[in-house]
Amino acid sequence: MAANDTQIGGAHYKHRLYETWDVIVDWNLGYLDGNAVKYLSRWKNKGGVQDLEKAKHYIEKLIENEKANGRT
């Protein structure tokens, strides 16, 4: 059985055309931007505004890191 055939702990990703982790892999995202996409993809079906806050937090850290590395 393929990993996409099963979801552990709910169905908040299964109602989409694309699995969020497949998008993250296809777009070659890292930990910070990948997690932001994860929380943005599920906020309406799982965590609500708290998931939006989590996505924002990951984006803020990504921006912080990019600025520290001289990328503006």
C-alpha cells in the first residue's frame, strides 16, 4: 500500500486533489516553507486560525533566515 493511500490521525488532507506532502516534494521546499504550506493547506479543515498563526510563524522564521543570509 502506498503512503498516499493512508492518513494517520484524521482526514484533513484527503479531501484535496493533491496531497500536501507531494506538493512540498514537487516544489522542493525545505522545512520552514514546507511547514507553512502544510498549515495553509489544512487550516479550514483542521486547526482554523491557529493553523494560520503557525504558517505565519514559519514564514516569519524563513524571512528572518533569508535576511540573515543576505537575501532580501
